[in-house]
Amino acid sequence: MMMKMSKLILVSVALVWCLGEVVQGFTYDDKELETEQGKMAMFERWRSHHQMEEINEQKKNAQYNNFKNTLKLVHSTNKANKSYKLELNRFAGMNLEELQQHTGFKSPPGDCPKKQDEAKANRDGQPFMFRNFTDIPPKLDWRTKNAVGPVKNQQGCGSCYAFAGVEAVEGLHAVKNKQLVELSPKELVDCANVGGCNGGYFTACYEYIAKHGGLTTMKNYPYVPKVEPCNLQKEKDIAVEVHGYENMPSPGIEEDMYKVVANQPLACCMEWNENVSAYKEGIFDGDCGPKIQHAISVVGYDQTADGQKYWIIKNSWGEGWGEKGYMRLARDTGGEGRCKIAHWCAYPTLEDTGTKHKDEDIIVKGQKDL
Ligand SMILES: *[C@@H]1O[C@H](CO)[C@@H](O)[C@H](O)[C@H]1NC(C)=O
Ligand SMILES: *[C@@H]1O[C@H](CO)[C@@H](O)[C@H](O)[C@H]1NC(C)=O
Ligand SMILES: *[C@@H]1O[C@H](CO)[C@@H](O)[C@H](O)[C@H]1NC(C)=O
């Protein structure tokens, strides 16, 4: 019995180690802030907490300076009475450029999307298929319906757009077929020629998947944070199809997000700054501008017991970020929404089931509450 327990613990420790995820948050004592020595000791403690690799003196000094800036932001934010908290996660020692390598949304030419008269139509002049949809539940969480896979980690490759797109495709497939299959952002990074690690947009991913005939699984084409030559063999092993996509009408409004999210998970772009990288928990209603440069998926919405409304945002920064990889973002805030979440959203479409995968690729079969 004892033997089994310790084995189990060893296995779990090894697992956490393997994934490079530190799920436990880093905490500090206010006293540590009083002296430079205290801050330096905190920095070292933070480095070992996040299992940071050894780096040379010069790099370490730069990291320490970034760390102190993040510490200031985290400390002042958490002292203020806000509905969210920040923390010193593994991004805390990064400079702006390094942080931005973990985002990677770029608008398509002519902005996202073109601001034509789209009150009635989407970007392509087609009717918005959910335009007249009114059956919007007061709250919804696709995670509880087995339509959302494990949290992924794009790491230092500007491929958020591919992850956001893949999440929406996984979601659509799960909703339509009651089977959750984890799909491959790496195929998009390597094969789709839509931005690689240098940023892109999710509709180009849907387009590639539709043209190519589908997308393979994560298991078949696993992720590493770099662009490599397309593996044509793996690319051929199609698991799930997409037949097209639609943009939400523009300029985006949160009312339209409900219409889509009530039907399937949705990919959106959003503003990003250091506040987002340092997010720990709570309803984020902070400032995240000035620039739209990240892409995520929206997998539901709800409100707290005291009535703070939020979107459930799935990020691609691993489970160690935010609330196990998710953010609760304030919703119904007017205009294009908090962090301009409604600015541009788009979702894949399917005419029939579009499934081609093998049974063993299904990570969750069947859905609850449908
Ligand atoms: C903190 O904010 C909440 C909600 O806005 C408010 O109800 C509470 O009174 C505030 N507390 C303090 C100490 O300011
Ligand atoms: C929405 O309803 C209007 C009025 O009934 C109709 O003309 C339009 O085609 C509908 N749009 C969609 C996308 O179903
Ligand atoms: C973070 O959020 C705070 C509070 O909303 C804001 O004052 C600050 O400018 C934001 N930006 C950055 C880069 O931290």
C-alpha cells in the first residue's frame, strides 16, 4: 500500500516536471519588498520555483530588471481593491519582446474585418447564420459539456492564432458529433503557410483546413514551439474536416458573441499587455490595451454570486497561467467589450459531420446536457 502511494506520488511529480508546468502559484511576503536584498532573494526564489534554466550574468540582470517591473505591477494591482489578482508567474522576468512571442495575432490586410456595412451581413456579404438566433441561455460552459480539450501551450512561438482556430474547430466537432478529438496547431504552423511563429489570424487557418480537406490530431502531429518543414505524411492523416467559416458582423458587439457561443466555441482576437500576462485569478476588468495582438477562444459565459458577468476565455499558455489556463474576462461592458474581445471573432462551419478520425483519437465521447 505504502509502496503504491509513493509510486503514485513519484509519477505525479514526474508528470508535472515533464509538462514543465508549475501549477502552484508563487507567493511572497511584503517585507521582502523593503530592501534590494530582499527583492534579489525573492527573484532567486522565483527562479527556482519556476525551474528557470541557468543563464549568464548579463541575461540574469536583464531578467531581474524585468522581474522588478512586474513585481511593481503585481504588487500595486493586488493592493488595490480589484476584482482580479495578478501574480509572478513564469512570464514575470520577460521583456516586452519575449512576452509578445507568446501572443501572435496579426490582422488580415484591411483590418479585421473590413468595416463595410455589416450590420446585416458578415465580412463576405453573407448573412450571419446565427443572426436570428434567440435561444441564448443565461449561462453556458462548454467545458462541462465535453466540448473543450486540455489547455495547450504555444510557448515562445507567436502561434496563438493557430491555437484559437484549433480550439474552435475542436469545439464545433464536439458539438456536432459528441466526440472530443484533440487537433494539431502544429500542422497549421508548419503546413498552412499562414504565419508560422510570426503571428497570423484564425480565418486563414479555417481556410487552410477547408481547402486541405481537414486537420490531423495533436497526437499524430505534436507541438513544438518552432516552424519546421511540413510533415506531408502526417498532414495527410486527416481527423476532422471544416467546410467553411463565418465572421461575426463588424464592428463586433458582445450581443453577437452570445449568438455564436450559444452554438459553438468561438475564436476571437483581443488586446494584450503585461496585465494579461500576469493575470492570476478573478474577473479581469483591467486595462489590456493599446493593441489587439492576441487570439484566444471563448468557451462560455457566466456571472459570480454577486453579479459580476464574465466570458470564459481559454488561453494557450498552459495550465500554469491564470485559472488553470483560463481567464474570466468582464463581459457586457459596452462598445467592443473589455479588451476589445468582440472586435473580430470568427467560427468554422460544417455542412455534415466532417469526421474522419479513428475511434482511439476520441478523448471524450458523448456530451452532457445536450
Ligand atoms: C472593494 O470593492 C468591492 C466591490 O467593488 C466593494 O463592495 C468593497 O466595499 C470594496 N472594499 C474596500 C475596502 O474598498
Ligand atoms: C433573419 O430573419 C430575417 C427576417 O425574418 C430574414 O430575412 C433573414 O433571412 C434571417 N436571417 C438568417 C441568417 O436566417
Ligand atoms: C494594467 O492595468 C492597470 C489598471 O487597469 C493600468 O493602470 C495599467 O496601465 C495597465 N497596463 C500595464 C501595461 O500594466
